[in-house]
Amino acid sequence: MPRRLTVDPHCPDRTVLQEALAVLQRGGVVAYPTDTVYGLAVDAMNPQAVARLYGVKRRPQEKALPLVISGLEQLSQLVAPPSCTARRMMDAFWPGPLTLLMPPHEQVPPHLLGGSRRIGIRWPQAGLSQQLASGLGRAVTATSANLSGAPAALSASEIIMQLASTVDLVLDGGVVQSPEVSTILDVGVQPPCLSRAGKLQAEEIEAVLGYAIVRS
């Protein structure tokens, strides 16, 4: 069974945070509460850790992994200069439950992209998510804590039931109050395309842009 520690997602205890960072630094997998559902974090720049995460989730290799950052200063490590549309979305909804699909920086390791020409980035509201990326000094993955195709885990117990000992550390922040996932918007096309409906409504996005988006 994985180690399980209680955590406040908004104000994590320093000792718990340091233990989670130690797991990430040695290439381990940490399950943690985000501002949507529970996610699985590994060091996004560690190819071995990313490969292990694909195995843990049984995720098809061609599907890219979404990432979380601790602030805009980490964005330049991952994407080409954002478009005006992308910046409007960041200004309006980050930090928050919006994942933006953007063209990757040419130096982004291919293990993060799968078969995609976009990379999904989010700056979440939850303090724990931000502090994991900040403490590590680079982005961490934010793929949902479940087997590929299974329902997203809404509690630490559900994570353990699905993933058992394949995860190194489970940070238990209680039962998720809102089971909605983040909204995914592709801003690499014009008009932007709603790739996945989620916590942020399409109408809220359109109100900021002043025009309709494509709904796939």
C-alpha cells in the first residue's frame, strides 16, 4: 500500500510538502488533490517518471499529459510565446480550472507530447498544486488519479482502490466537493476550440473573448 498523509490542499503543512517533493525528485508518483479532482504528479521533465506514470494509468502513449505550473514564470519553459487569445484567457481565468492547449516550445521533451501537437497547461487555484510545481522548480503532471477510461477518483480511498501500490504517496485532502474536471480550451486554433467541457463554462469564455468558440 502507498504511504498516505493528510493534507490541507489550500495550506499544506511544510513537512508533508517536503515529503511529497522528495518523492517527486526521486522520480516517484504522488496522488494529490487539485482544485478539481485528484491528480497524479510526477516531475514532468523526468522521462523515466513520465514513462512510469503512463504505466500506472495504463494510458495510451499517444495521449499527451496535462501539466500544472506554479505561475507564469514557468510557462516559457513549456510553450512558444502565447497568442493574444491565450493571454486573454490567462488574464481572465488563471489561476483557475482552465487548461489551455498551446503549441509547445521546441525544447519540450517529446515524452510529454505523446502524438499531440499541443501541450495542455494549467495554473490551478489550489495552494498544494502550486507549491508542488514551485518547490520542484518546474511543471508537474496533473492527469486525473485513475486508470485510463475509469471515473476520476474523488477521494484518497478511491485512488488506493484503483491504483493500489503503483503510487508512492497519496496526499489525502478529503472527498472532492465538486467532481467537475477542468475545462480544456485549444487556443492554438482560431477561433479557439472547446476540447473538453468542465468546471468553467463555455459562455464564460465567450463573454471574455466577445465571440463564439468552437464546441467539439
